[in-house]
Amino acid sequence: DKVMHQFRSGELSVLVSTPVVEVGIDVPNATVMLVESADRFGLSQLHQFRGRVGRGSAQSYCMLLAENPSEIGRERLDIIEKVQDGFQLAEEDLRLRGPGDFFGTRQSGLPDLRMAKLSDVALLELARTEAIRLFEKDPGLKKPAHALLSKELGRVWQGGGELS
């Protein structure tokens, strides 16, 4: 708290920090942010870092350093350089990392859903409508016509969820 107060008041002109600085820090006179190993951070973190500077009237800069970025790291850096909109960054992050598990604990990676991209909203909405209609008619998927679907859902959910 003491160091942050000194930085905020201008008594200290440089702050060296861990990534904790990405949220909750509002210092309008902060004009330069230097992020080392930027290729190792996700798009949302890089966007948060970038948002820590430029809150005042002075010209500000956010510099992202990466020694030997991987292909995906380079792509993230290219995206953060070109895209300012947080919603568009979220879409790019979803495209790059995948959504993870819907019913599990993985926060990234591609799901077992192979027939559609998550950006195919109309198709997914139609699938949702049909799924609701199916569960209204057969909540436990007990009908013989739904046996294969019931088995597959059980496999995907690995017994972790109810079908109702």
C-alpha cells in the first residue's frame, strides 16, 4: 500500500510489479507499461495490462516484449497489436484457445463438438431449440429411439450430470 501510494502520488516514478497490476490499479499519471514475456499471457490479460496506462491526458505506451514467441504466442501478440475492442478480443481468444469444458474444469481447449464452430450462432440456437423439444417429450431419454443419444451424453458427461 505504501509503495502504491508513493507511485500514485508521483513520489516514485517507476513501479516494478507482478501481473497483479492487471486489475484494480488506477494511476492516471502512469504512461508507460512494459510487459516482459508478453507471449506467455492470454489476450484478456494483455488487454488488462494495456488498460493500466493512458488513463490521464498524457500520451501513453504499452510495450510487449517476447524473446522467442511460439507460433500461437506470436499470433496473440499480433492480435493485441491490432484489436482494441474487448469483445473482439474475447472472440479471438475463444478461437485461439477453445472454450474448454462446458461441464468440467478445463478452461481452454477444444470440445468434443466437431460439427460446428461456436461462432455458428444460428445453428447452435436451432440445436438448442431441438434439444429442449426432445427433453420435453422424453426427459430421461428412456425411449428406445433415444438410447444412443442417452449413451453418448452419458459418455461425454462421464456420469457427472443429470439429463433433466
